[in-house]
Amino acid sequence: MISTELREEAKNRVREAADIVQVIGEFVELKKAGARFTGLCPFHAEKTPSFSVNPQSQFFHCFGCGESGDVFSFLMKYSRLSFPEALKELARRYQIDLPEPKLTDAEKQRLREREMLYRVNEDAARIYQRYLESPEGENARDYLRRRGVPEEQAKAFRLGYAPGPEGGGWNFVTARLQALQIAPADIERAGLAVKNDRGGYYDRFRDRVLFPILDLTGRVVAFGGRILGDGQPKYMNSPESLIFDKGRLLFGLYQHREEIRTRRLAIVVEGNFDLLMLAAHGIRNVVAPLGTALTGSHVRSLRGYCDEVVLLFDGDSAGLKAAMRSVPLFLAEQVDARIGVLPKGHDPDSFVRAEGAEGIARLVAGARPLAEFVFDDLVRQHGLTLQGKNRIVGELRQIIASSSDQVQRSLMIAHFSEMLGIAPAQFEAGLQAAARPVPRPAAPNRLEGFRDLPRKQRQLVDFLIFYPEFAGELIASGVEELVTSDEAREILSCLKGLTGAGSCSSEQLLVGLPAASGIREYVAELLIAGSQAEEGENEEGPRQMCDELLLWLRAERRQKESADLMRRINEAQHAGDTEELMALLRQKQEMGKS
């Protein structure tokens, strides 16, 4: 069994090696602001950046929603990982060997399953890619040439080919993965094999060009396949698994994230080939959902990379319905969105082949704001008769109610009311009824416990937050007896536990405090504001401050003991207890000599 010291040492090595700005910067656009970095919070919708990352202390805090923590906390929340999974992912990324952790059987099983799923998908991607490039893959290569996909583009996206039964049998990839010592059950869990009634396995993907789907770390988690012949379904994705959630991942986001970040604009298309062809024409700020409608998680992912999203949809009824469904998502996440409708008979793939990158650029430049596009489409559907206006108002109310920004809602109410010729108050009355929030009891303000502390006590608590390595000395000198607020005592209790465990840092303190508490918020806000030590301050500064606080503690304790002694002297005097009184007076005399 690996000792606690070794596990802590490995965890600290990973924390020290992991650059929190670099890690978070893969998901959030961060800008330098003094000693800190700021950006839009990935955990709640906002227009003004309130998310802050402190590279010196290696932690983050959002002043809007209160989320805070270290690099492990961020990955756990953003990527929905357990702590062991986040630790392992960071160790892999920074090439740090980890001792075998002490995990529960369930945690070990989950980790094994995740790692096996990654392995199965990666090995399968290599097998499919090699087959596409082999002489037997000529049929699939010819199909890609006819679609206009350049060879270098196919390699960049690691395209592959799963042969049909006549070319590779019913278990082409299953047999090859088994030859790599992978169990059929693991291949099935990855979604690449299907179990038949007789207990055997056959391939899920047959006679399909395959697109490996990557997560935001660049690992293969699933596949999307386009059939070559006339079979159905035309497009097929891997089923969801422990590592694949199609409602969270976007095809092409890993490959195009830097281009999207640079341009501050993402183009959303509906299909994998649409994306591939735009990329082949030099348009590399494109993503596509994975066979599902856009979700709030998709929009939230894009918000970390860009300021605006343009949707390129077909002009048919399905495309318009997709646009309508996406409006509440963009409003709720406070992401600006526009829609470019393709000419009749075109999808992005055919349009870019006909008009080139310039045609797509014109379409993007002329894209209309999503809410206004939807309004015009509602007018086209219902007309501006009395009955038509009633229906338009009903549908617009649902859309506006989804906006999380009161100013944005007010502007839309004023704008659409004017266009419909009705009073804004009438429009808003129905909206307020639809959007009335469920009342919640007000949470107690835990920060007041800190603000009401005497100045010196608050200075002492703040010092311990910045320099927890001195906690042992100060606790041994009686700091717990002098701090008066419950909130400050909770911090001291956490520090005491960390010190007893042999490891204590500001980040560990932050993570150790209750996640939804005002105490954690106070610590995060204090740390994010920057260290008390100015840049370039000598290393003896904190030691000197600690010595000064120790002197103050001793003086305070002496004063408290003196006051307590005087109280007992007065009590003995009033009680007429001469013997007790003389003993206490001698004690007072001795105290005066020391």
C-alpha cells in the first residue's frame, strides 16, 4: 500500500507542474489583468467577466457564481471527473508518474473502464485509418475524392474506413482488437461491437467512412460514420459511454479551438462533411453537433472560446426549426448568435464547393441576429392579423423568458413590442407570469463574521490564509482562544486538520472549506486579490510578520489572563475568602515580575 506521504507528494508535484492558466485557458479565453487573468465564467452565463485566475496561488474564483478552487477542482467540475480521474489526467498531461492511489473498488473499476475505453477507441482509430490508406480502402478513398476531401484533410482528421461484410467480414475491427488482447465486452462497451443472440459479437460500423470524435484533451472517445452505399441510417455515431456524451462534445472543437479563439467567432454547421469541406477551403473556425440538436452545454463550451456564433442552416423547415430551438440556449448563456440561411437546395458542403470560401464569408457577414431572424420567420408563418400577433407574442414570450439578462430582456420587449404595435407593458405582463422565479429563502451572509472581527484578529486570520505554513506555530500559541467569530474558527479548524495531516497550503485550505459557503468565498476573494507580499519582497517578510503576530498573541493572552485574574480577585474579595484572595494576589505579583 502506498503511504499517505507518497500520495500527497505526488499530488503536490502534479499541482506544481500544472499551470492553472494554461489548463483553464484551454476552455476559457483569459486576459491578463495585473497579476491575475480574467474571463467569462464557464459555470454560469454572464456578459461581463467575473471569473479570475491567480497564477501565483494557482487557483480560480468566480465573483459572479462563487465557484472556486484549484486546477483539480476546475477539471473535476468542467469535465465532470472524479478527483482521482482529474489527478491522473493532469499527471498524464505533464508526464508525472503517480503511485498507485488508495481507491475504493468502485473508483478503481471506473478508472479501469475509462482507460480501457480510451485505449479501445484509439486502437480502433488506428485500425480504421490504416485500412482507409491500404489498397483495400480504395473504394472509400474514391468516395472522399468525389466529395472533394483532400488527402491531407483526411489525415488531419484521422479519417478511417470500416469495410462491409463482403470486404472485412462481420467482425473486422472486433477481431483485430481482440488480437490486441482486448476483451469483447470492452469493445462492446466502447460501442464498436454489438452482441448477437448467440453470444457472439459483430461490428457496429460496416461499410462506413469514420470520423474519430475527440474530447477537449485530444483523445478519441467515439466515432461518427457515413455509409458509402444506400443503407440506413446514412449517419451513425457511437452510443454514449463513460467517456462520450454527445450533448457536451462538438465535432471539430478540439482541432479548431485555436482558430475560433483567434477569430472570436465560431461557425456551427449540421454535419461532419459540412465541417470537413469548409476546413478544406481554409475555414477552420467551424464545429458541428454530433447528430443531435445544439444543447446548453454546447453553447457553454463555445462561450469559452468566442464572443459570437454564426449558425449556417439549410433554408428548409427542419433548418428553421433547429434555429428556433437554439434561440433560448444562446439567450440563457448570453452568447451573441446570428443565422445565415443557405440558398435553397444547398448545404454548407455543396455551397462551399460551388461558391468557395468567399461565398461562405459573404454568408457569414450577412447573417442576421438570431432573435430578429426568428421574429421575421414568425411573421411569415402567422401573419400580422390580430390572431397572428397573438400567436407571435405567445412564442416570443417563451423565447424572451429564457434570457438570463434583465437588460437584454427589456431591450427585446421594447423592440418586439414596437414592431408588433402593442404596449410593452402588455407584452411584459405575460412574460413576467411565465418567468416568475420560485422564491428561495435568503442565504445568511457569512462574510459579516469576518468584517465584524477586530482589525488585529482579521489581520491574523488573513495572514494564515496567505501563509498557512505558519498555522502550527500560531495555533500552538493560542490563536483559537482569541478569535471570536464562528467563521474564523472554521478556517482555523480546517488549518489545524491540514497541519495535522502534514501538508498545508492556501489551495488545500480553499478546497477543504465547504463549497457553497461564504467562508470559502471570503478566502477565495482574499487570495484572488493577490498576495500580501508585493513582488520582489524578501523571503523573510512572512517570517517577520509571523513573529510580530506571535508577540501580539502573547500580549493578548497576558492581557486576557490579567483580566481574568482581576475578576477572580474581585469575586474572592466580595465573598470574604481571605485565603483565596491572598493566593490570587501573590499570583498577580508573580505575573507582574514576568
